[in-house]
Amino acid sequence: MRETGVEDATRRTRLANERTYLAWWRTGLAALAVGVGIGKLLPDHTSTSVNWAYEVVGVAFSVLGIAFIAVGLQRARAVEEALDRGSFAPLNPTLLTALVIAGILLGLGAIGLVIFG
């Protein structure tokens, strides 16, 4: 039988995992909204003939949004399994690096559209 303090800590950690999962979802939904805004709405309000550039950046933001949602589910499951084992599930540093690079490239793409679009 577990100690009460350990059970309470485990409950708090599971609840924190749920909140973190929802944060992954919020981030994904925000990226999807940015994708729609840049790819579909913004070209209608600019005087440019290069709509394809807006669409490419918009689709890329949408793909990033989907990735955030998928990674959030994977992380939530990994943390739950680790809690069941009494261990820790570290975030894959390669995945983290890939998300950072994608965010930087998309940010630069958005800046490029603002400056040159």
C-alpha cells in the first residue's frame, strides 16, 4: 500500500499532465488558427500576386498545429505510463529541437510575408 503523501503527489502529477496535454492542444489550435489566417484570410487583404507564398506558410503553420496536438497525445500517454511504473518520461530532445526549428522557420516566413508580401 502506498503512503498518503505519495498518492497525493501522484494525483497532482496526473492532473498536471492533463493540464499540460490541454496546453499542447491550445498551442496546436493557435497554430491552426494562424495557418488559416495567413493562408486564407491575409491574401484577401493584401495587394500582392504571390498568394502561393501565403498559402505555403499557412499550410506549414497548420501542419505544425497538427504536430503539436499529436505530440501532446504522445506525451500525455508517455507520462501516464511512466507514472504507472513509478518513473519519469523525459521529452525527446530531437523532437523538441525539431519543434523549435519549425517555429523559427515559420516565424521567419511570417516576417518575410510582412516585409515582402
